[in-house]
Amino acid sequence: MATITLNYNVRNSKAKNLLNYVISTGLLVPKAERTSGLANALEDLEKGRIYHSVRRTKNEKQ
């Protein structure tokens, strides 16, 4: 089995239609990777996609 990665502009309707056609033929089957919310959060931390810190409550500040 081979892995093919496609980079295309989502707004390009011709590219989107071509991709939908190729998938509809059944020759290529997209693989859906599901990860847990915790795994997504850890990945966000690793890649620096967290832009705000957790707010502390009034009781914790004292």
C-alpha cells in the first residue's frame, strides 16, 4: 500500500471535483485518522498552536 499526499487549494472547484471523481471511482480509498481530544490537545501544545493561558479563578489567586 502506498500513501499519496495531495496539496491543493480548497477553493479551486476543478481540483475539488477531480478529487471527488477519483474517490468516487473506488480506486483510491481515503484513510480517516481519528485521534482523541487529549491527543489533539497535546499535539497543539507541541506545535505551539495554544495562544492563551488557562485563566485562574479568584480563589486560586489568593
